[in-house]
Amino acid sequence: MNPSYGVVIPAYNAARTLRDAVESVLAQTLPPRSVVVIDDGSTDETGAIARSFGTGVDVITQDNRGPAAATDRGFAHLREPLVAGIDADDIWFPNKAAHQIAELEADPDLDGVFCRASIFDHGARPGPDSPAQDLWGRSALMMRRSALQRVGPIDIGLSGSWGEMVDWIARGRDLGLRFGLIPTALVGRRRISGSLSHGHDASVLLPAVRAALARKRGPDDR
């Protein structure tokens, strides 16, 4: 299997953290073939920071449409057989991509793989004592392009970035796709006030739950 992969980084007013995210991707022991930052209508220096990486990072600017739509735009831009994502306020540990690609190479029937994440506060760094959790989200994702195309877009009009990702994974499972999770923290998940991808309560999952129930009922039962 060709281990080349591309990475999407949706970013909205992420000037405080974007450089860390991009540098963590470029520093992988198995580097990506392409990286694209989707500047989702930022009003701070997000776009300038992304462009400062030069030819190693593609930058696409769009009006603010939310992280799901920005991620979809980035996935459409990539051409690699494997695709991955990371939120602009998170970081990858150096062996993240290599571990996930090894899992996909070892199991041709595995469509995508996620991992655990170490939680750390803005201004600090993750360490061996950092709390960790399973992360079924964008920053932990590595997926075959063929499976991505089967599932379709993340943005289907649900509100809340967590709810949209949960629904997207559920749609993949409804299609019979197989997703694994490496029980090792390969991502650092930053807690930062005002972040779009953190600090939500369980209510953001309700649209995803309703959408899943509607799919199971079918059109005749709605």
C-alpha cells in the first residue's frame, strides 16, 4: 500500500494555536505528502500564519461556514489514498501517522483508524501524567479515501462540530465500514477558552442522535 497521506486543518481565528498544529503535522516521522489549511473566514492572523509555511502548506480561504464544511472543502482538495484531519488547536505526537498507517496496512479491511488523546491546557504541554481519552474526532482520524467517498460530506446541516463528526462516523458504520481505535495517546487535545472544538456539553450530540434515529426509521416512518 502506498503510505502517502494528506492532512486537512480547518481553522477559524486560530492564530494562537495554528502554528503548533501545523508544525506537529510537518514533524511526523512519516511526513504527509500534502497539508491544506482551510481559513474559514478568520478575522485574525490565521491566514498569514498558514501562508508563512510557504509551499509546504496549501491555504484555501472561504467565508465562515463552520468546521464541518471547512473539513469537507479540504478533503475535496486532497488526492492522496489516505486522508487525515486535525483541529487547529490540537497537536499530533510525532509517530501518530506512522502508527495509524501501520494499522491500516496490517488490516486491508479496516477503513479508518482513530486513537486516544492526551488532554492539556493552553500554555502547557501534554505530559505522561496528562489525562487521556478515546478520541472519535477529526484530530484522531486517519481514513482511506475510498471509505471517505462512500460516507459523503461531514456537513449535512447539523449544528455543532462534535455532533457533525459523531453523525459522520455513525453514517459510515451504517454502511458497514470498519473503524478501529489505537489504545495509545497519539494526539494532544488542547483545552482553550473560546475554542469551537472544545467545551461543549452533551447537547451538541442531540442533532446527531436524531439524525441516526431518522435513518433507522426510514422515510415511511418519519
